[in-house]
Amino acid sequence: MKLEFHHINFVSDDVDRLHDFYTRVLGLDDVPIQSFPRADATNSSGFDGKIKFASDGQMQMHLATKDQTVSS
């Protein structure tokens, strides 16, 4: 059986810098935030931190602000 990933989540204190690394240095494509609509965060659900996305065309990198109070 071949294991394949749809996406991998990474968290950082500097999402822009992480996104720059994946897109500029590694050459992954930017995926516009509009491709991932999300509901407003509430006290009991959701996440309102900064998020950016990159992809190699098959696997996506989900890059988000580190927030230890949010479970994944």
C-alpha cells in the first residue's frame, strides 16, 4: 500500500516567512486564501489566526499562526 498525503499542517510565529520559504525557496505554488473559505471563529470552534497555503500540485501545505489554545 502506498501512503499519500493530501495536506500537511505547519504552524509558525511568522506565517509570511514560512510561506515565502515554501513558495520562493522550494518553488511551491501559492494557493489563494479564497480557495479555502472558512466560517467565523467563535469561543467554541474555528480558528481566526493567519493562514496561507502552498502546493506542489498534489499535496498542500497549510501554514498557520501557532496557537496552543486551538486543538487540531
